[in-house]
Amino acid sequence: MSSFKRSFTRNTKKAVSTMLVTAMCLSGGAAVFADQATTPTAQSVAAVSIFSDVKDGFWAEKHIYKLAAEGIILGDAGKFRPSDSVTQQEAITMAIRFMNLDSKLGNGEGSPTELTVSKYFKPYLELAVSQNLIDKSEEIAATGAKESWGEKKASREWIAKILVRALGKETEAKASAGQATGFADHDKITASARGYVNVAVQLDITKGVEGNKFDPLGKVTRAQIATFLSRGGDHFNPGYSNVYEGIVTELTDSKVTLTANGKMKSFTLDNRSVYFTKDSELKATKAELKPYTKVLIVDKVGSAAYVEVVDAKAQLESTEGTLLRMLSGNRMLLLVNNDSVTYTYDDNTAFMDQNGNAIKAESLTPDSTLVVQRETYSGANKPIIVQVKSAIVNKSGKGTISSVNVTDKTLSIKDASGNTETFKFDDSAAGTIVRYQSQILTLGELKADMAVSYVVKNNVLDSIEVSQGVERTVTGTLISVEGNSLLSYKNASGYPEVKLLVEKPKVVINGINDATLADLIADLNGGDKVELTLDPQERVTQIVVQGRQSEVLSDAAVVNYDSKSKTLTVLDSAKKPHVFVVNDKSKLDYNSTAPTLSGIESLLTKDRKINITHIGERVLSLQVIYKYEGTFLAANTTTKIITVQLADGKTVAVPYQGSQPSIELFGKSNATVNDIKLGDPVTVILSANQDTLQTLAIKSVVQFEVSSVNTANSRIRAVSNGLSSEFYVNQATLLDENGNVIKLSNLEAGQTINVTFNGQTAVAVQVVKLTLGKIQAVDGSNLTLKPYSGGTEIFSLSGGVKVLRGTSVSTGITSLTTSDHVEVRKASDGGLVVNVLTVLERKVSRYDANNKEILVIRASLSDNNFRFAVTPETYIHQGDTTLSVQSLKENDKIVLYFNGDKLVEVEKQ
């Protein structure tokens, strides 16, 4: 047999079949499973339709798609009815089609009268008897006097017999008739059928059912017989004229070309094409289709209706050798395993450098190591790809830097023609020299888009000259700032440099808002560690303080504060005195939402406990201790002591007054110590004298759906677990789903947010990422989703999962299937929440552009649910192709998916 399983030249199907396919494709109709008003010869090939009752992930969808494309099984008004039982007359009809015997059908006049069938099936019965697909005497004996042979439901053992005969394996069946089937209900299998069951099981056409039983008299469904016939195709070559198998030799987004036996056949890939792989029952994607792999395609008027990757391994063999020289006549001489080998290439051979960039054959240099990939499917073993693995490069050139990899010590440079080459970089003292104007740069200072000229010697960059700089960064220690124009710093090599400043350079210092040059600490020995951003003219545009040589003095006690000189005298924990100077740039923290220097001065009284961060005498931050933040350890109601562990591991014991401490917990008005658990994050608010507990605030995170946002009063109204709450966020940090700071005005009704409360006070609000899509796979560890945005996203189930389906809630994944369309989000506790979208199948009436609504045809006169608002976020598509809402036409079948009351997806069938 040739490398084509079904060759290009087989034409056993009648021309009328192709015409029928064309007609049905143009009309959008689907053939009826057994239309008794249609003649047999017009049933040969049916158009592939996406059956509305065969959902993605259905266990038999691969086999249904394949046999529907081949014309063996047909649909009924857009449905396949997979769970319907198959009658005997239907089964032999499918078997005849499977055997590709349509051309031999007669008029049915020779059909046995003892076996009653509908008129339409008489030609099939007549042919089945003549082809020994069924034994007339055997069937008459098994049919009751008042029983219609054709309408009788096909049993599992009867189907096994038909399939084995269709495959031409009756001799094997008779030989194994006396062998045990191995099934627990072996004795219930008719003795004359046991050999057929054995062969069917050996060929992996059928399997047993639960409990190691065969269930011989069990009824066969349409989905099951589709699977049986499809698996049988692996042992049978019926020669369908629309089935092709070969090697992918051309592949684009809309076209695939197969080659076999020197012949080529091209097919269109469109949104009706479905993709599978040989070893999987689940639908695949177009991405599985790769060049030079072996593929089976079922043709539908020039389009690939069914695509199956038979062998995912590229049909290429690789040979590595050293190029000796290029020869005339498109030949090259290589040294391979100490033998001289000549390879002849042609215009279709691709030549690539080490980085996969296209090059010309004449650019190859002797002594280069090449990898030659030759095809294995035509017998000619022609070189398909020739790639340079390594080459001795000595060259000079100009270009722009594409990327710098400091770890791998490589530099990628793009030349004027757009080709990119990657070279090694030697960062030793005697290695690659990098110059910019009169300066020597390091590898780390090179940036993408810099224009450079370069010299390569023996594959390594010898020198680089930056001819046009771009913005770059340098690091060092700040020595001095001269007014608003000059800055000096000690560079990473320890040498001082002077840089000009732009008119208003940006200064970034953690903890200081709107920092200026005056906030920088410049010192010959202890200046700020900074990152400087330099423009192409080498002027400083930004200064980021990365580190300061500051010290922290914790739990100091105030001795005296002089408001005129801003001098603060304190005693540390060892009773040693220290004197500091506070100024307007010092960061201040006390029990106020808007701290000021004048406000903190009144608190700096004798024995007041404070924390100070300073450089020398200069105070960088000053905190009046009014709270402790940490984790709850214990509450002793006898001694009235609350114990908390701080972030640095120290513990503090704070007394409280009264019978119970004052405890704040969001959502509970009268919280007690019983509401606190060991390890809960808490904040201890101290009394004005710092000697007792005023309030113990428990930190909690609650997930809400925003109802409304009041920007004027900094308030949010939101719902959690059906309960509505309203809270201020004027003290909260607001973040989007990626952690970027946002304004309150950026929040909108309908968004899901996680709110962190310190007691009753909201201190952080973050938008929760909501991902909408279709489940691709789910197991005990992960959930794989195909989002509307494309690609795939994997969610871990290690933190637990909650599945919402309508009004039901479950904590397992057993109810999820690959046909579910869902919204996925993280809960406030880190677990996963999977909300299954509700589904509505309808036909389009029209699109109301004025009201931006899709109107559907009502299910009944009393159906008032027929108008649905469409937003820019509504995902409208057919397969993987995104559609505009205007493209939907009257009577188009659509599936609408709702997240609550909101329409989020429209899928055209």
C-alpha cells in the first residue's frame, strides 16, 4: 500500500455525491439520517454539520465528526441524536456506506421479503445479503413472527457481527468461536456470536461495559456505532474519494497542502474545520497542525472538514556535518562521519543561520557546522532545511541593538535589512570594548534600539561603538548635588563622574511623596545609593534612591523637644541619650490621617515612646507609637493582657481595662476575644498615654461586587453573600487587578473587589481579575480554560474550589465538563470560584442598533425573554473567529451565555 492510506486517485463515489455536498454546504442544511423520500444514490456523501446536541468534550465527538465528514452518518435537522438507539435497518445502511459500496446499490427488488424493512432501506438490505454482511437464514430465525426485522433495535453482539464481517474478518471470527471472551457474562453471549465479539475486542473496535461485562443484548446508540465504525476504519481501506492522507508540505492560516507519492492536494482551512489527533478523543486546535507531519483530511468541496494529525513527528531526518565547500549546480559537499557527502538542494530548500533567520546558500562559509534536514516521505530524500549550527564569523557591520542578555553574555543586533544576529560578548578586562563618545560602557549599560557599529573576531564581539544612544541607566553612590544643574556620583567601578541635570529631573524616594533634589542625601562616604536615568545627551532625567545608609532607633523615650530649633532629645532602650533634628521633609506618623509637623510637636512630651529612622542627626521618619501591628498570640482574660507577635519576631503584651477588650471586626458589631484565632493579623491601637489597649482591630479580607461608587464622599456600596454594605475608602490604597494604583473614579458598578479591613476601616481595595472562557480540561490539580482573549490559562485547584451553577453550590469539580462556559476568579481566601454561565439556545430575529440589543425569535407567545443588551465586552464568535454583532442574520442559530443577568457571550452555530 502507498504512503497514502486513501490515495488522491480513488473515485469510487459518484459525481452526484459531490454535487449533493455542494448543494447542502450552500444551503446550510443537514441531511436527514434516513430520509425515506430520498433515493439511495443521492445519499452518498453528506455535508459536515456541527450538531447542536454534540457539545465540545462529548466522549464520541471525534468519531461523530469524522464519520459525518465521510458521509457515513448523517444528522437530522441539525441534531445528531447521539443517545438514540440504532435499528437494524439503519445499522446495515451505515455499514454499506462504511464499506463504500453505494455504487453497487440496486433498486431493492431482490430484498428478502421475509425480512421486513422500510422501502428506503430495501436496496441496502438487498446489498447486505449479497455481500454476506448478514446471513438471511440466521436473521429470519432470530426475528419473531410479529416483529419487524428493520425496526428491531440492534444489539451489541449483532453489531459486533456486522462490523467484523464489514472488515472482512469472518474467517478470524470463526477460528476464535470456541475461545473464551473473558467477559463475566460470557455465557449470555450467543454461541454463534462469540467469535465475532472476540475479534471486535481484539481489534479494539468495542470494549466491555462496567463490571467486565459485554452486555450482548444491550441496545447500541448512534454515538456508540459511530465510535465502532470510526475505530474499524483503522483496519479497513474503503477508498473514500474525499479522504486524503499525506505529509503537510505547505501550511498557512487558511490553507494546508498534503503531499504523497509525488502528488499534492490543497485544502482550505476555515471556521468549519475541526481538528483532532490520532491519540486523543478530545478536539484539538489548529496549532496541532505542523509542517511535515502526517495528517488525514476529509475534504468538503475543497475545504478541510475533518483534520486528524496521524503522526505528530516531523517526517524529516537530520544529518550534521562540516561544510567543505559549495559546488556548482545547487550542490554542497559536507564531511559527515569522516565521509564526504554531496547534497543537492533546490529553490524550495530553506537556509537558516544559528538564530533561525533566513540566509542565502552562498553565504555559507567553509568549516561551518550544518544540520541538514531531509524529507523521508517521497523517496528522493531532498534537503528541506539547512541550518547553520556553528560558524566561524569574522565581520564588521552596523545596526541597532535588539536585546542584551547579561546572564548569557550575548548581544543581538538587527541590521538594516531587518535580519538579527546574536554574538557572544567577552566582559573580561581584555575582552569586548564598548565606547560611547569618550566613555567606556559596560554590557549592562547597553540598551535596545541603540545604534552601533561593531567588529566580530572569531565569533566574539571585539568592539562596539555606540553611534546614537538611547535612554540608559547607571548606578552609583551620590557624592554631591550642585544647585539644579550638576550632580556627582561614584560609579559602579568606584570612580567619580559628573553629570548635567535636565531642568526638572524626577526624584523617586520610597516614603517621600513629590520628592525633590533637596530630599537627596549626598555624602562622600554615606550618600544615597541611586539609579540615574540618562538621556541620549547624557543628562540626568530621573534619580531613584535604591538604598540609604540609615539607622533605626526603636522604642526610644522622648526627653525634650525644642519647637524653635526642631531639636529632639531621646533616650534609647539602654538609657543612652541621642539628639536629632526634625524638618518638614521628615516622614511623620501618628494617629492622624493627615500628619503634619505642627500636629506631632504637641505629642513629643517627656517619656513619649517613639520610633526614629535617621542618617546621623537628620530624622528621615518619626513615628509616635500609637499602634502595634502583628499576629495574635493570646488573650488572658484573668490578667487582662493581649499578646501580639510583631513582624520582627518580638512580642508585646498590652493590658486592657474593663471586663472585655474593645474589638473591631468587619461585619460583626459586638466582636469578642472568641472571634480571634491564633495567628490572625491584628492591629493594637494604644490609648493616648500609650499604656493600655484602646482597640484591637482584626484584619480581614472580604470579596464584594460593587453596587455604586460615591467619589464625592469616598464611599463604596457593595454586596457580599447577599448582604449589602457601605464603607469609606478614604484611607485605603486602591489597586487594579494587576496591582497598579488607581483612583476611586476608576471603580465601576459590577466589578468584583477584595477589600482588606483593619477592624471596621477599609485599608486596601483591589479589583479581582475575572476570566471568562470555556473549560478545556479539569482534573484534581488544575483547571484549564480557553479565555475569550485566546490562548489557554491554567488555574491551580490546590487552594480549594467552589462551583456555582445556578442556585446550587458545590465544593468539588465532578460537575464540571469541557462543554461548560464559565467565569473564574480567586476568592478572598485564595481558593478558586467557578461560576458556570447559564445557557439559552435561540434563533436570531434581528439586531437593534439603536438600543444595542439582540432580539431572538420567541420560544412561545408568552416568552418575554427575547431582548438582550450587547456591550463592547460581549464575546460574539463562531468557533475561533470573532464576529461583529451586525453579522448575525435572521434565523441564525445562536447560543447565548449569561453571567447572572448580563449577556457575556454569543456563539453562532
